[in-house]
Amino acid sequence: MHDNRIKNEIACRWDTYAETYDSFVSHGVQTEEEKKLWVDAFLKAIDQDMKNLTVLDVGCGTGAIGLIFAEMGCSVTGIDLSEKMMETGRQKAGERGLAMKFISVDAEYPPFPGNEFDIVLSRHLLWTLPHPIEALRSWRRILKPGGKSLVIAGVWDDGTLKTRILKSMSTTLGMIFDPVHVEKLTYSSELRQHLPHLGGISEEDARYLFEQAGFQNIRVYDLRNIRENQKKRSLWFEELTPLGTYYLISGTKRE
């Protein structure tokens, strides 16, 4: 399957998901309480004054995370393959009076000059990239010396029989009782063969990817508190699905 076909299918799948994406508790940042938990996590990982930092939100989608950085005083650019996801993001930015830019480019090979950004961040993206190490190398290239890459990831499906059964039960019950709020995003079997981390990425694998991409001072921060906060707003059938691991991993470009 050629890279262009892979990226086109991914873009089309997320385009169809744009209208409902923020309605899911694991995607949209729905309360001020949850937003504060995200802010606290970012402040801990970045550990410096956030004012006027240049931030690239890779795979920005509807801007759920990038807009938090904009509220914190950063200059934020978001990139994504899905124009419809970014349309929602532009509308949210306008409603909140925030100046976040949205550009349609490939997340794996963003066409920016080297040493451009203080922070390159992504959330829920690395699992859906066919070339994750190449992506991280590209992100390191466009970071300023001393800049950081922040990746929010986790394991959504550990491949065990128990997890498969619980996820299937959750989806089936959701389709019966509340079909509007059931996640229906699916990839073709052909595409799935080209995504090495389809079920999510363990902390160990994430560390390996960061090391191979050339990052230094790699650190992992547990985000279980955010998952637990989100679970308070989960629909009853969603609670059948195991929480799995959830974390933020950061790496620094050598000065």
C-alpha cells in the first residue's frame, strides 16, 4: 500500500469523525477540572515559563490540546491531514478569541525549517502513523536546540482475549442503547497492516522510539489521573473497556 493511499485513507476516516470527535470524553477536553489537569501535566513536563513559546501541535485534530497551549500564552500552529477536523478547531479558536493557526500538512514530514519550534507536541497520534521513528526524527529536526517533543500516548488494546471481549461488549451495548455516542472509527484491513502500533504504544516502546529518533533526557509522566477524571463522565457501557496505560513522554533536542 503506497504512502499516499495510506495517508488519504487516514484523512478520510478522520474527516467522517470530525463532527462527533469532541463529544467523546477521551478526546474533547470537556471540563475546567480536566483542563487544569492537562495544564499541570504540561507545566511539569516543560518546566519553564510558557509565555511566547512557539508550539507545533502535530495531528492537532480539533485543537483540543493546542488551544490549551494558546490559552497559556504560546504561539501555536496545528497541523493535520483532516481538513474537517481542523474546521472544527478553527471555529473553536474563533469562539474563544485564540490565535491558533491550522495547516493541512503531513504529520510525519512537516515542511518547516530546522530549529523553528520550542515545543512539538502530539496527542493520540503516534499509534496511527506508519513511520513513527521517521516522524519523531522530523519533529526533532524542527525543534530549537534545547526544545522538547511531548507525546501523549497509551495502550488502547493490549491484544488479550479479555480486552477484546470487553471492548466488543462495550461497542455492542452502545450500538443498542446509544448509537450516537459509539466510536465508529475503523481502518481497512489493508491499512491496519501498515500501522505498527495500532493497539497503542507501551511506555517501553515509546522510550525506544524516542531514543532511536535521537532525543535526550527522556522522561515519562503518568496521566492516570486524567483518565480517572474522564471516566467520571463516561457512559455506562464505555466503563466496560479497561483504562489501559496513559502517559506523557518527553524528549529534548541536544543544545
